[in-house]
Amino acid sequence: MKKTTTVGLGVLLLAFVVAFSGTFYTLEEGKQAVIVQFGRPVGEPVTSAGLHIKIPMIQEVRLFETRLLAWDGDPNQIPTKGREFIWIDTTARWRIADAKTFLENVATEAGARSRLDDIIDSVVRDQVSRSELVDLVRSASWATPQGQNLSDVPAEVQELLKQKVTRGREEITRNILSEASKIMPQYGIELVDVRIKRLDYVESVRERVYSRMISERKRIAAQFRSEGEGESAQILGTMEKELSQIRSSAYRKVQEIRGKADAEAARIYGDAYNGDPEFYAFSRTLEAYKEGQNENSVMILTTDSDYYRYLKNSGGAAKARSTR
């Protein structure tokens, strides 16, 4: 009997502990709770952090975030108003504004993201298809370059730069946020912000754009090379002209100095030879003897020739001196 009583008390104590532990729950900062009874939410969401009470064994707690949550959509291929096909990638920030409605309609964050995919992608597609490409890539404050800034830009690029922005990316993203936010309250969601994260041409268009960019860069490079070669030719021409002038001036000075030197030498020679004409004739004859030697030629002269006059005289003078 005593043993049965002890077991009964133990069971009651265990039941009390289980019931007591299931009565209280703690709500952390950044969280909100919805009490679910038999699968249905009861009461208002609990948003204050701290210790709270629920009915054990009957009620359970579903916790949800109160902080901002991120949503990143998949890139979509969408045509613009001008029929340019582009890839557009959007991102958004949202929060659970009404946890009870959220639980009843989407249940989990994964379910909410699925709804966001459908709603935001649909609104983005609608807004992009009604907008020009220039409005998607530029802000409303875009100012068209003027004057010198356009002087080196090709004509077709100038036309693109001068296109007028009617809406701008900021207005488009505001419209996306406004249209998508109208649908969110029925899911207990507040859409805080929507942004275009990335925008690009589709692959086929991108290849053509890249080819055009490459061609344009090659044209500009060829223009720069041509201008550089022209400048180089001009510099080389100027250098050759100046060098020719320097050479001509130097040659003229050389010829003047050489002419003066030759004149001075001739004057000195003239003065020397005029002092003794016979010695001059003798010296020139000796030079003629020296220069007249040629192994490949034969010269026949008589002994009466003036060519040997000094040789004959020198022989006669020597004989006279020996006779004496």
C-alpha cells in the first residue's frame, strides 16, 4: 500500500513538473509569438520580450522575426518598352507586420518568400515593360554632357547620351514598391524597400554591344595612333630641317676657314717662291720626278729635254768642282 502511494505521488509530481514547465515560455528580443490552440491561432501576437504564460499541453508557441528580412529574386529576362531584352535582378527588404495573419496565410518564411517571388517579379516585369532602357539605367537627375565633353564621342554614342530621361530608376523602384505593397497586408507582410540590384543585356544583345564597343575602341586607338604618327613625322621633319641647317652652316664655315687657309698658304708659298724663282723651278722639278714614277708606263725623252735640265746642270757643276 505504501509503495503504491509513493508511485502515485511520483506520477503526480512528474505531471506537475511537466505541466509547470509547459506553462511558461520566454520571448527573446527581435521575436514575436503567436499562440496556437488545436492548430488555430488564438489571441493577439505577443511582441514584448520576457516571460509569458500559455496553457500547457493544449497551446503551443509559434515564433516569428520582427527584424528586417532579405529577399533576393532570381534574374529575369524582360523586354523594355523599346523591345530591348535585358536581365534584371531585384532585391527587397521586408518584415512580418502581423504575425497572426502571416501564420494563417503563409505559415513560414519560406512560404512568404514564395509569395514575394510571385508578387514582386510580376510587378517588376510590368514596370520594366512600360519603361525605356534609358530610364532603367539612369537617374532622373542625369545631365547630358555638353561642349568639349562630347567632342571625342562618336555620333551614335552622342545620340544615346542625349536621350531624355523621363522617369529614372528611382521613380521606377518607387512604383514597384508602391504596387507590391498594396498586396502584402493580406499576408501580414510589410514591404520596406525594393531595389534593382543588377541590370544587363541578354547574351545575344550583350555580344553585339561588346563587339560594337571593341570596334569603337579600335577606331579610337587607330585615330590616336594616326595622330601620334603625324606628330612623330612632324617632329622628325622639324628635326631633319634643323639638322640640315646646322650641317649647312657648319659646312659653310668649314669652307670659309679652308678657303682662308688655302689663300694664306698660297700667299706664303708665293712669297717664298718669289724670293727665289729658280729654287721654285728646281723644287717643282724634283716633285715632278717623284710623281712621274709609274711602274706600268714607259716615257721616252731625249737628253736635250728640259725635264733633265737640272740633272745635266748638276752633273756639269760637279765636274767643274772636281776639275778645280
